[in-house]
Amino acid sequence: MSTLLGALIGVLSTLAADWSRANRTRRDNDQSVRRQLYADYLAALAQTRNLLRLAARSRSASLEERARKAVEAFRDGNAYELRYQIALVAPTAVVEASTTAFRALRDLRDLIEEGTTHTEQNYLDLRDHWEDRFAELRTTMRSDLNGAGD
């Protein structure tokens, strides 16, 4: 009987260790996927912002040309697609910060589409608002990856 009990304890210990290892591996993989997605999303937002900056600085371009460049910046930046991926895998705090940053960038695009250039005060105010939201997003993502998220 003691041999059977010893074997059972051994099997249960092995199963518990395997289960713990599998959970740790899954958590590590999940974090790795989020880390890459966060980096890709931040890069897409930054690229979109840079393209919007170029559109706002195109003083020699017509209003229609600047508006077209602003629309293309959003289309080519890939932020829409990555934002939906964020919504699937990130905790609520990251999704909310992502949405807020995205909307701030979209507001900047809308302002450029209306004809505002990079030297006008309303552009500068929205640019600063965007930069604050982008910083908050980075902080929220970093907090999630360091284990302080949901």
C-alpha cells in the first residue's frame, strides 16, 4: 500500500510541475505576443504622426493636397488594423489608453484636413494633446508588461 501511495504522490508531483511549467510558458508567450503587438502599434502611431506632420508642413501644397496626405497617413500607417488587435489581447487599461491616443491622432488628422498648418495655435494645442496621450499609452503598456495590468 505504501508503494502505491508513493507512486501516486510521485505522479501527482510530476503533473503539478508540468501544469505549472505549461502555465508559465503560456504566460511568457502571451506577454511576448503583447510586447510585439504593443511595439508594432506604437510604431504605426508614430509613423502616422510623422506623415501627418509632413502634411501639416506642406505649405506649398494646396488644401486638397494636404487633406489627401492626411488621409493617406492614416490609411498607410496601419494603426487601424493594429488597434483592433490591441482590443483583442490587451487588458482594459491598455485598450482605453489606445483608444484615447488613436482619437487624439485622428483629431489632428481632421484638423490638417480642414487646412490647418503646423504653425497655427490649434494645431500646436492638438499636437501637445496627442503627445500627452501617446506618452500615457506607452506608460500603460509598460505597466501591463511589467505585471501591473488587469
